Amino acid sequence: MRRVDVVIRERLASRVALIEQISHYIVNAGGKRIRPRLVLLFSEALGFEGPERYELAAIVEFIHTATLLHDDVVDESALRRGRATANAMFGNAASVLVGDFLYSRAFQMMVAVKSLRVLDVLADATNVIAEGEVLQLMNMHDPDLAVEDYLQVIRFKTAKLFEASARLGAVLAGADPAMEERCADFGRSLGTAFQLVDDLLDYEGNSDELGKNVGDDLREGKPTLPLLVAMERAEPAERDLIRHAIEQGEVQGLPQILAIVRRTGALAATRAAAQGEAERARLALELLPPSRARSALLDLCLRSVNRSS
């Protein structure tokens, strides 16, 4: 990852000072860097150790960072990873435009790798992520959202880049199509588990550990799985309270809603769904030969569901 960080710093260079300032601000904000780790771990697990893996790891981090910049503008977020979002610091216009810069820089870097397959994987991923963003926008403030439609947003918006990152490791290693698909399956399932836990922590975590405000999803009118399960199991009056909160994006009733979510077992159901996805990810690794990288990937399955931030 230190090698990846070197590439990130080099590729962030721009003749425009504000671009460098905002890019460094959000990239240096921390984060788990799971997506670039997937590129490195799968390429290592399949026997590829060339320098291209560092470039691709940086590319997926740039794409992810661009989505964060755009997400925070769309969601009107003020806090991420425990500090002010870029849009809160520099304004919405600058954040959107620097997000565009990171996307375009990522594609410049892809061309330099000189692999049509890499271009195909990442072009498809960025397109699907954009579709996921629009789907989520369409689903906002909809308390009648079907669980499968909610999961589709997760698979598009979050899991797709996990999937692409894992697949890229296999592409670099020249893996056969069956192995490439198993790697992609791992990434998709891990990304889904990761987002399910994120949605769970919005009702179970605390602001200091999360680095964002508890209840932000409700404030934005996002009908996530804890709320959907709670509505299905709640009493009529409780269901009406949750429905109104989703439709209006109100958090005045957050303490009561938190109590309902806990009482109905919605948090446990969400964690169980995340654990199911993590288990699917674990099973996808069975074709990989034993190695340090495979062990690290197995550890990621555990960490994805047993975390508090």
C-alpha cells in the first residue's frame, strides 16, 4: 500500500492548485482502502507481482474518491471520516469539478496500462456505479421500496467497484474466465456485506467512531434495510412514524425510531444478511491456492461484518 500511495501522490499532480488541494484533502482523509487492497491481494494470490498492480490499485482509489466527492454534494453531507467534507470546505462546484478531474485522470492511467480488458472492466464499473447513484436518487423518500430494489442499488453503487477491483487482480494474473468470475463474485459479495454493515451502523454506531452523524441516512430519506425490516415487523403506529420520517427526511423522531429498529430485530436481521454475503465471499475463495494473500482476503470477510466504523 505504500507503493500505491506513492503512485497516488504522483498522479494527483496538476497545474491547477485547487485541484491538488482538494484531491489531497480527500485522499489523505484516511479510509480503509479496501478496493486497492483487493487489486493487490488477488494479483498476488494468483501469482502476479508486476508494477501494473500499483497503478490499477491507485486507479480504483481515484474512482472511489471521485464518487465520494460527488456523493457528498448530492447528499449535502457535512461530515465524512470525522472531518468536514470537501464540499463543506471548498463548495459544491469545486467538489464536483475535482471529482470529474479524478475520473478523467483515472482513465488516463488506464490507457497507460495498455490493456483493453482493463479498460473494459473499469469502463463498465464506472457506468454501473453511475446507474446506481441515479437509482438511489429515484428511491429516496420511498418507504415502500422493495428489499430487492434496495439491494440492487447496493450492488450497483457500492459492490460494483469491489467486484471490479477483485476482477482486475485476476485480469493482471491472466487467470482463466472461471477464476476471474470467482474473484469477481468475492468482490461483489464483500462489497454488499460492507454496505449492509454501513447501513446498520447508521442506527447502531456512534458519531465519533463512524466519522459521520448517526441518522444521516434517515435525514437524507434513504430507506435502508434496517428501516425496511422494522417497517415490516412494527406495529401500525410505529410503521406510520417510520414512513413519515422517510418521506420527510425528518430526524426529530430518531430516538423512537432507533428503539423500534432494535425492538423489531431489524439490526440483527441486517447483520445476518451481511454475514450471509460475507460467507458467500468466503466460499468464492475456495479455488485459490493457500497463500498469505488468500489468508488476508479471508480476514477481510470477517472484518467486513465485525466492525464499528
